Amino acid sequence: MGPVTGPAPDPLPGLRALHPRLPSPLQEVEDEAFVRCGVRLLLKRDDLIHPDLPGNKWRKLEPNLRAAAAAGARTLLTFGGAYSNHLRATAAAGRLLGFGTIGVVRGDELAGAPLNPSLARCAADGMRLYFLDRDRYRRKSEPEVLAALHDRFGAFHVLPEGGSNALAAQGCTELGRELRGVADTVGVACGTGGTLAGLAAGLGPGRQALGFAVLKGGRPHFLTGTVEELQRAAFGGPRGDWRLEDRFHCGGYARRTPELDAFADAFERRHGLPLERVYVAKLLYGLSTLAGEGAFPAGSTVAAVITGAP
């Protein structure tokens, strides 16, 4: 008889010590836009999973952090815009778990400007910020750009922009499983598509995942191909019933309109829930508009994934 072996050791035991709140809680709200259509609205409070690693950021980072630790990495490098929640979450993970972190920020014109609150939080958590011109940022996955970053910073483990890759999509399937049998339609705001790819895979048959693009794409449903590619990489092919809405980006990433602000202010007053404006407000604005258009049958339940706080 060969030697008896137990389970493989956890490459990152510190993650368990962070005590994430899973499954995240559900909160029912009676909002007039839905009530008058006979539709029930639930808020999936992923923003309450962990104070520093909330929402889809926990679900996407957790498997990637374990993979980085298993590979022996001690420094993480990732990419994002000036208001990136992913950069903030990666910086916080580095502080909490002992990784060095490097944030490559889109736009070298920002290098000499005062840091906005999001980037200031990254810096306070120990992240080294590097501002890359927009042309090279678009080519960030090309070997010569990565080689230049290695020349500058040395060895690092790359996390993709927004944290979206096959591991992240697999991590987000649990979000779908937590909502099985609870909601007929689940809405989530989308930046890079990883959460939607996993959510749809986890929901199971008879339920639809609805993604709301927060970026202004060059063509309708520009994220569709990205989500399809993520599902192929994570699951070997398409999974679940999902679609994308691109009418509610309000001009592009981190852009706002008077209509969006008026909606968010009114929702906050009615329900006492501060809304994060880059993602969450656009999601709820879109769902509310669709409800008014009759997109959800009377008697159905819609869940909105609250991925972060202001």
C-alpha cells in the first residue's frame, strides 16, 4: 500500500483568516418602479462580503490570489483606470496578505496630477502606481510592453485588468449558485465581463443573467465576445442564459448624466442605501428603466448584484 496522503496544503491560508461573509445577504426592497409592474426586487449585497475586498472583487481575486501564491509569487501587477475598483481591491489584498502590488494606470497625463481618492487609497495600501500612456496601455498584453514593465519592476505575477480571466469566471459561479431558485433575472454591472461569465454559468437553467455595460463600446454589445471567450476558457464553451444591455453607460466609464444622478439620489432617499455611481447606480437605473418598459413579467423576481459601496 502506498503512502496515505491528505488534501494539498492551502497555498494562501491567510485568505481564510479574512472571514468573508458568504453567502452574501439578500435584501428585499419595495421600489415603486418595480411594485407597479408586479415585480419583486432583491438586492444581492455582495458589497458586504468583506470591508476591503467587497463583492465581485473577492469572488474574482480569491482564486487568482491562490494561484499566485501557489506559483511562489510575492508581487502582483495589474491594470486599471483612475477609478478602478479592481486596483483598490488588489492593493487592499496586498496589504492584508503580504503581497507587493503594482498598479499600472491608464493615462500618463495623470502622473503629475494629485491622486483621486481611489488611487490615494491604493497608494495608502502600499501599491506602487505607474501611469502608462494610452497607446501602450491598449497594448498592455503584448510581450514588449510586459518586458518593459519587468525591466522596470522586476519579477511579478500579472492579474488581468478588472481581474477577469478563466479563474475569475470560475470563482463567480458561486454567485450564481447562491441565487438559484431565488430570482428569475439577475442583473450585474459589467466592466470586463468576468462576473457575468461566471454568474450565468452558476445560475442554472430557467434563469437569466443580465449584464449592464458601464463602458461605452465602439459597437453594440462590445463585451459579448469577451464574455464568450471567458466562458470558453473557464468552462470549455457557452454556459447559461445571459445577455448584455449597453444603453445605460451614461457616456462611458465613470461618466454620469443628470438623469443618472437624479435616479441615484432618489433611490438613496427612498431606501437609505448609498449607491456607488460607476457601477451600481447604472445597474439599478437600467433595471428600473427595463421594469418600466415591461421587460420583466408580473410575478417575477429580479435580483441586482450590489458589487461595491461608494
